[in-house]
Amino acid sequence: MMEHKLILDKVSKTFVDGEKRVSVIEDMTLKVNEGEFVAVVGPSGSGKSTFLSLAGALLAPTSGRTFVGGHELSQLSESGLNRIRLEKLGFVFQSSNLIPYLTVIDQLILVSELSGKEREDAKSKAKKMIKRLGLSHRINHYPEQLSGGERQRVAIARAWMNDPELILADEPTASLDSERGKEVVQMLADEVKLRGKAAVMVTHDQRMLDLCDRILYMEDGRFVKEKNQMNEAH
């Protein structure tokens, strides 16, 4: 049976601005399956970043329920939510957000150590991830010594370090040229299929959409259209 890695069940998010209530996400329902790579596109201000924050357990919904890897987020304590973020979720941001004073391998080891893994085990896994992403020759380099594409590959390796159920990527190709951007998104797509995980990518980059299984179009806090690439491919 296909496992749902992410479920949003009638989720809404409202912010209070002075005396005004601003609805950013409205009655959103979504299921992302194991092995599925989903793109979310839409104009600025449509709610894409808020959607990602809800999916990533960084924001609590005003109403509705969010499930990650089978866990309902509203039922968890703050320490439980932190555990979900560390063990079930991987984040890839617009800029790679690498720590400037850590080498490539230490960026990856830190993630595992934060979740209580032994350093030697983390080091062995980090080396494998770095090799898989073609960065072995950069293993002891610092972020300033890497190209933009290399930094994003390190960010992807870091996101996979704790074997998360779900990767959330926020404009991961924004600072990359077309070739490097394609390379980075292809890596995300390959890892999702290879490991039976799932990924959701918010993007403005139309050139990357053919690598995704499903495209969701967002306006005013809602999904207004869906394109299923897998069905069209058959």
C-alpha cells in the first residue's frame, strides 16, 4: 500500500495584523505519496512560503491537521516537533545556508550529531553521501571555496543525512544557472525514487518542472490547478 509522507487536511493559516485578520492559507488539502516529487508554483504572495512552513512543522495551522510520516503535528510537544524536524524532514533552502566555518564533511556530520548519532557512524555515512553527489574532491573544503552548484549539492546531502521521510525545498535553483539548477533538481528527483521518500519543491523556475511528477499551481492561499506529469507520460 502506498504510504502518504505528507498530509494536509483542510489546513488554514490566519495572521493577525493589528485589528485585521489576514488569511494566508485557506482550507488546503494535499497528500504527497512515497516516491513522489511535487512542485508548487505561484506568484509572490500566494502563500507558498507559509505552506512550506506548515508542512515543515515550523508553523502551526489556525485550523486543520498536518501529518508528516504518519505523525499528526498538533498532537506533539515542542520536543516532539523538534524530533520530527530532525528525523522526518530535510530542508533545502534558496541559498544553501551552509555554516561558513565548517568543512563539507563537518556540515553533514553536525546534522547527525544533533540527532544523537555516533560521530564515526555519521562520518561514514557523510562520506558515502558526498561520494554519491560527486563531491569527494571537495570533502575538506569550506563553503567559500565551493561553486554555487557545489554548495547546493552539499545542502542536498545534508538534507538527506538523517534519512528523512520528506524533503522540503524552497527555490533551490534560485542562485544557479540552468545547467547547475537542472543537476541539483535531478539529484533530488533521483534520491526520492531511489529511497522511496517524497519531496515538495517551491519554485519559480519553469525549466525544472519536467523533472517533477506533479505540479500544483497556487493562488491566494489555495491550490487552483494540478498537472499530473506521471499520468501524461503514460
